[in-house]
Amino acid sequence: MHYFRYVGNRLCCEGVSVESLAKRYGTPLYVYSQRTLTEHFQKLDRAMAQVDHLICFAVKSNSNQAVLRTLADLGGGFDIVSEGELRRVMAAGGDPAKCAFAGVGKTEGEIEFALKQGVYSFNVESEPELERINRIAARLKKKAPVAVRVNPNVDAHTHAKISTGTYQHKFGIAYEQVEGVYARAARLKNLSLRGFQMHIGSQLTSVQPFEQAVQKVLPLVKRLKAAYGLEFVSIGGGLGIVYNPALESGLPRWWESRQAKTILTPTLYAARLVPLLKPLGLRVVMEPGRFISGNAGILVTRIEYVKRTGKKNFLIVDAAMNDLIRPAFYDAYHEIVPLRRKNGALVNSDVVGPICESGDFFAKDRPLPRSGEGDYLALLSAGAYGFVMASNYNTRSQAAEVLVNGKLSALVRERQPVAEIWAGENPAPWQV
């Protein structure tokens, strides 16, 4: 569910014409729907109401201050993976005491900063990390709250680059080793064994992998709770969204049903997992990112040229892989629609950017309405892993971002001035 839809023949974000935003702020342009962010958070929150729970939004999916403030105002926590993300959360009004600090490579400086801010827990990925946290906590005369991340060796059946839950991945500690790790961690005097954590992957559209992983770790969690008095169990994130909706009569129907019978919903997720988790008597922590922000954002781009060759129709747009890398990096699908709805025959088109890489594309041989120079297109479901993965490749400025709330809109990130890209660079002393 999201609030990007046609009103008449014009694409709107909630109550605002997207074309009016493109003309006001230029393109490439990210546009976010506050109502979509809010409703996705609240749907998951309501679905899990039968258990004490904390929703920690994965900041890595979308770290814009306005997005974070929206979720902080709803009482949400945050899943962070760096000191920078923690500082972002704090700047947006988020509570460090609701932050879970994940990641395999936490530096000493990051651990010290997070301890001083009072984070909820460190999700620990290795025994050397436990020892480092204990050492830093001792120096600060603190007890560090930790949860060991178990690798349950469950295949999430997702893209290889976003799967995290099997023994071939760098994340977590092998299931068979976890009890021994907790026993050794219990002897480290400046650690508080607060919880248990797992995460099996991203963009999961079936409840089965979640259910399988929870069922596998339940006996282990019960034993650890009895032995160490754990307070919470974190089941990670990974709830997926539909990027490629069903087509009806060859026309995109993205503003209607998104395969409601098959897509993983909060209701289905909770119906299968809450009965397993509730008897534990532990707080349940979740770390969704894409589920909350993915369909809450679009990337708007302008067609610069239409180039026809003997075999191809290229729509060359002003957005590029530096703005949204998912198609180039993951071969990811993003639905593409015109800002002005058009009738007539569809034309198989390649939507490509201006960067000097053959991988700079958003779609290949995609049936799209016939378009011309100056027309605008929207790449849907771009609210997660969009701007946050942007770069300055080819010395291209990073896009502007806008947040819409009903009939209100605000520029929540200015377009990067080109000169800022090299502002921190200087000639070597011998070149002056």
C-alpha cells in the first residue's frame, strides 16, 4: 500500500502533483510520502500488539532526517550500523536507548561513542568483538548491553547479495557455537547479556523462512533465557515488498492490488510468528527497513533524449546509476510510469542514464508508453536503498529529496552543488 496514484491523468504523491515538484525542484528528485511511512510502521506495530515489542527501523535503508523524524515521532527505534547513523538518529530526535547497534566491523571509537550515548544493545557478530566491547566498557566503568547474533544456517531464498543467514556469509556466529559463546561472554564482567539476535536476509516475500528460523532457535533462546536472564529476542528484519506487480491487459496496475494473496503482510507475519514468540515472555525486537520505506518513495527523472537504433528504443534520462544503483548492482526491477498517464500502444524501451557504463540502466526492453524529450518518468518503490547508496560517480551531484504530507511538501535535502563534490580536495604541496 502506498500513496502514489493517478488523479485524473497526473501522478500524485498524496495530495501533491509529482510534476509540480519536479518543475519546482528539478530532477533527478526523490519524493517520499509521509503517510505511507506512517501507515507501514503502524500496520506492523498493530500486528505485533500481542507481544511486548520494539520496531527498530533499519537506518541503512533510508537515512534522510525527515524520514527518521517521522518514525521517531511514532515511537520507533532504530537499527544502526555506524557511529554516523547513530548521530543521524540523534539529530533527528531519535532515542539512543531504542537503538540496536549492528554490523561486523564496529571500531573502538564507535563502540565508545555508542556506550556513552546509552544504546539499547550491541548486536555482536564475533567473540573478538565481545572482548573489545568488554574492554572499552571496563575503561568507561560501564556495563555494555549485548546480544549475540546467531547465524541459524537458514536459506532465505533471496538475492545472493542480500542473504545473510547461512554459514557462507560473514554475519553472526554459527548456531552450534552460540551457547559456548554466551558462557564465555558471561565471564566478562563488563558485559550485560541483554538479548539474542538473528537476521537471515533482506527482501523476503514469504513467511516460511522467518518461521523456520524462529522454530530452529526457540529451544536455544529458552535455554539462554533461563541461564542468563535475557530481556529480548531480535528476529531481525527482511520483510519484503512487491517491486514487480501483476500486469492486467498489458497495462501496469501498480496503484491497485499488489498481489495481496501472495505477498507477505504484517498480519500474516504476526499470525505465524507471534504464537511461537509469545510464550518466551521476552520483548520482541524487529529491524525492518525496506518494508517501511521502500514503497514510500519514488525517483523522478526527465527524458533528455529518445534514441532509436535498428533494434532498440532508448529513453536517455537525467537520473543514473549514481542516483539509484539497485538495477545495475542487483539487476533489480523498479516499475516505471509516466507522470502524465498516456493511452495508446506501448513501446519496448531501454531506460538508461548518462553515465559512461553499459550497466547504467533502469530497465531493458520494458513496455512503456510512447514518450518524448522533456517528459517525466517515475521509478517506483525507490524509498529504500535508493539515495542512501548514491555516489558522485562521473562527478554528478546527488539528487534533492522532498517529503510530502497531505497537500504539504518540503525540500528535505537540497540538491548538492557541484563544487561541494571536490570541496575537501587540495593539490599536493609540491603542486602549488
